[in-house]
Amino acid sequence: MTAVPRNDPDPGTAAPVAPGRLGVPVQAAEAQRYLGALREWVAQRRADLGEVDRAVLKLSQAEQVAITNDLTVALTFWKAVSDRLTLLETTFDGGRVGPVEAERLSTLIHGRLDSNTTEHLSLPSSGSLAVSLPEACRLLDSLTRTLQARASLAPGAAEATQRITLVRAGIERSRDQVPLVPAGAHRDEAAEKLARLDRRMGDLVERARRGADVGGIIGPLEIDAAVLERDLIVAAAERASAARSRVRTQQQVEELDARAAAIRALERACLEAITPAPRLAIPNVRALGPVPQAAAELTAYREKLERVSRALDLAHETYAAGLAERDEVVGLVGAVNAMASSATLTPEAQADVTELRRRLDETLASRPLPITRARALAAAFQAYVDAATRPQPRAGRTTPRPSAPRAQRPRP
């Protein structure tokens, strides 16, 4: 197959260095330089991937299947970077950058690419991926070099030195990432892969020094080095995401524990105020234990916290409703008593009202308040006062009832 003549990505066309860091506002001059370079880089990468896509169509069916998946991932990264570039240019607004816009630019550059999208960036081997814009750019550079090598778009042996330099740079970036992996099987596995890459790179350099043709072994080494770098960046992003999730979960535990303490105080107030009082179990958030570290265990832990939250909501509503019913009865008695005091009652009605009010006062003074009896007495008190204060029909002349028509005698 005839290779398409072009140059492999070099440091001149690599992704531009992002200004600042997360939380540090990006000034207008820095943003202008970065956006200009990023715009050119995005256009170049799209052209590179377009060439790869056209070259893939000329490969065999088996080769197409092997490369299409990584090409899809690369295009997904490119789309995410391009979309974020659009948001950055909109925020930059031709240089009209105030303090708010400067901080927003920093968040858009160094924040996660999937935070404002409905679809996560994904890789077949690792599922959901959350990376920043600079990390996505580095990954896209690495993927592009890999795809070009696999699609036979990479330069020939004449440019072997340049390709070796790029692979070495990728291996060194991976070397910086390995110590960040938590101690254990994963770090040992990453260290072993890095050691194998070092041995292969040493063998490759030695062959090149002897003048051997290394074009056939640079491509696989480029692929393996890019895959390791990608996996380490993905793992770092997942660890950062899990750490943030653990922090949020710990905050939720603290909030639920504070709510539970307040609801227990509400429960005590309800039990002291009325009888019969509702009885609901208030869960102990601390009984769930410490926040776990593993992602699967953390997910199960958060589901338990959700159930605890719903139980606390139910307890809160129930005990608050009990106290509200007591206040409603007390308020009704006060309103009816005020109506009775302002009305003119007969001596018999006044005596009945006084007796009803005495019984209500005795009941309302009880602690806890027998809410069923108090509600019944308050209803009886209201009904009696309504009847006693209802206007009576005035005595006077009544309209005579019409007499029945006198029967007519039949004519003879």
C-alpha cells in the first residue's frame, strides 16, 4: 500500500501548553495566545485524523476492525476538545475578559471535559473517563501518532530519529505517572510495563546506531508507549474523581448526622408534647462505618446513605406533623373562646360554655397532651359556640297560610 506523504506530529505541532492552573484566573493576553495556538492545533489534528480515516478504508477488513476502535476514541477526544474550544472562545469574547471571565476560563481549561456534557468520554478498556483539556490534548497527540503508525501514515526510516525522540518523551511522561499509582498490584504492573518499554527502546536505539532498519519495530513501540501513557492518565483521572467522590460522601455523612441529631430532638419534643405520639426509628448514620476507598464499595455506601436520607425525611415529617396538630388544636380553642367572649349568650349557654372551657383547660394543661381527647373537646366546644352564637329568627307576625279553596256546589 502506498503511504500518504505527510509529516508526523512534532513538537511544533504538539498541543500548546495551557496557561495557569485550576483556580488561578487566566489573563486576557495569556488566553489570546493559548486560544490561537489551540485553534491551529485542533485544525491540524482534525486533518491528521481525516488522513487516518481515509487510509483505513484502504486496509484489509481485519486491519480496519483493529484500528477503527482507537480511531473512534481519538475522534471522540477531538470532538470534546473542539467543543471546549468553542466555549473558551465564547467566554473570551474577543478579549472582553473581566475577573469573572478570567476565572471561568481557568475552569474551562483545567476542569473536566465531561462536566458539562451528557456523554462521557469513554475508552473501551476503562469505561467513563474524566480528564482536563490539557490531558485530553496530550492523549489525542499520543493517539494520533499511534494511529498514523498503524495506518502506515508515519514517515519512513529517514525520520526514525524524530520518532524515537517522541516515543522517549512519552515513556518519560509515563515514568512520571507510575509513582502516583497507589502501591500494590496496579503499580507493580505499570512498573513492569514501563521496564519492558525501556528494554525495547534500548534495543531499538542500539539497532539504529548500528544502521539497522528500525521502521518495522518503531510502530509497535509507539503504540504500546501511547497505550501505557493513556492508561496511566485515565487511572489518575479516575483516582482524582474517586477522591472527590469520597470527599462529597464524607460531607453527606456529616450533614445526615447533624440532621439525625436535630430530628431526635424533634422526636423528644413530640413525645413530651402529645400522646399517643408517633414512633419511628431514626437511623444512626455512623453505624454505616467509615467511607470506603474502593469505587464499588463507595457506590454501595452512597446507596445506603440515600436510604438513610429518605428515612430521616419521613421521621421529620411525622414528628413535625404531631407538633403541628397540637398547635392547631390550641389555636382553634383560642379562636373559639375569643368568639364566645365577644358574643352575648343566655345564662344557660354561658354556663355550658364555661364548663366546656374548663374541661378544655384541664386537658390542654396535661403533659403530654392527650391529643385525641383534646381534638374531640375542641370540636365540641366549637360546635356549641357556633350554635349558641348563631342568630335566632325574630318573633313577629307570621304570614298566614293560604286556606284551601272552598269546594263549589254542583249545579242542579
